[in-house]
Amino acid sequence: MEFRDYYEVLGVDRDATENDIRKAYRKLARKYHPDVSDESDAEEKFKKVGEAYEVLKDPEKRTAYNQLGESWKTGQDFQPPPGWDAGFEFSGADFSRANEAGFSDFFENLFGRHYQGGERAGPAGFRGRGEDHHAKILVDVEDSYVGASRSISLRVPELTQDGHLTARERTLNVRIPKGIRPGQSIRLGGQGGAGIGGGESGDLYLEVEFKPHRLYEIDAADIHMRLPVAPWEAALGATVKVPTPSGTVELKVPANSRNGSKLRLKGRGLPGKIPGDFYVDLQVALPPANNKKAKDFYAEMARELEFDPRANLGGV
């Protein structure tokens, strides 16, 4: 997927004001409008300008886009970094016009699941419920096993009086329910947008994702872990200790286990009405031959063991 530098498309600086962005868009939209431009690629440029403006005119989309950083180059292969969209609060209805507007895969990948801003208004004396707000938060997988209370900081995009983009930070104390799984949401009643005319506030929905973990990989409710074992543990069998999010457990490694063998700890995955399982992927770790004793031992193995690791390659 091709990265798009929306600031470069509009020819504005990253700290451009709302007015700067609007003026740049109007100028380029007139220049590349297919009805008036003689350039062969005017329609394509017109679409790119419109897409860039759709993002940069909206404080919420612009704040999310800015989180990608400045190191990306236009046209390079791009995949959003994990958790790139976590920690900022956005509002409005589900953005469903991306395909209708003919925007790029880059836009759809970033904003297809996000929300389109927009103030709700009503006649004088009108009372209405405030908009629901949304945010993605990253929590530790261990929090799902026991439940936890966490202090969560969210950035709320805003425009200053002179049109510059800023972010107001607010901190909430959030209870992480036991058994929460990636993609599920926590509802905080009354923490969304303010009501209209004294109406009740909307709710805040926090979509949960797990932080990358140095040991575990999450697959739905199951957890996978690569466990190093010594050659003699794999060959002779052994009982080894395995760190799981709910505590250390003892695992019996069967004799003659191979590298890549999978062992299951039933019910040790994410908790729930039907708990997930914990899978251990055995990784045979070879001791280094970095001294004479180790080298002599490997040489003796080569002499004494009738073992050909390439026997199944057909005599190669």
C-alpha cells in the first residue's frame, strides 16, 4: 500500500492553520478540476487533493494521521504500525463514505473503521443527547486474567482560536474487566460529548487492544508462546517451568519431542465462559561450542550417534 503525504499534496506545512489548509485546497481544486484543467492527469490529482483535504480539515483525522510521524516517504510501501491509532478520542457516526468518495486504499486502511466528526445542532430551546465518543486503548494481556484499574490518558483534538491544531489531554480511571478480549469495548457512561441545551452527555467507548508482549502472541482467546528447551530435555523428556499470564506452571515435555512441537495447556488462555487455551511451541536451543569441552562433546556425539539430519532429502 502506497503512503500518501497529505501535507505535501496540499503544499502546506505540518503546523498549517485551518485557514491555510482551506486556502490551499481551494486553489488546487480550481487548478485541477477536470472541467477546467487541460492536464492529462487532472482528475487523479483532483481526487488526491480532495482526499488530503478530507483528512487535514478534520482535527480528529488530522491528529490520527499526525501520529504516523514524519519519517514516511511518499510512494513507499506502507503498513500502519501496531497501535498507531491508540490514545486519541474521536466522535461522530461511522465513516461510511470512503468508498463512495473514491478515496485510496491508504485512506480506507487508516480511516475506514474510524469516525467522521461534525457538530450536531438544533433550534433554540432544543435539548439533545451528546454524541458518543470513541477511543482505542492498549492494555497488558495480564489485565484480562485478573481485571485491573488503570489510569488512561486520552488526547482530544481541538483547534485554537487562530486555527492551529492542538490536543487537550484528559485522564480517566478505567476498570479493565476480567476476560476482556481484543476488539471488545468498555463503555463509560456520560463521558462522551456534552449534550445540547442541557441534554445528557453521550458515552465514551474504549476499544481494547493488547500491547505487544515479549513472550506471548494472542489468537482470539488462545495464547501462544515459544519455549526454549535444551536438546536433552527434548530427547529424554523433562518437566519444565512455563511462565503464563496467570502464573508459572509446570509442563511435562514428552521424550523425543521435536523442534516446533506444540503442547497445550487447556483453559490457560484468556478467561471467559469458554476460556481459551495456552499453546507452547517448543524451540530446541543448542548449546554453543565455544570452549574445548563443548567442542569435544559435540565431536563425540558425531562419532557415537547414527544421525543424519538430511536423511529425508532423498540422498542429497
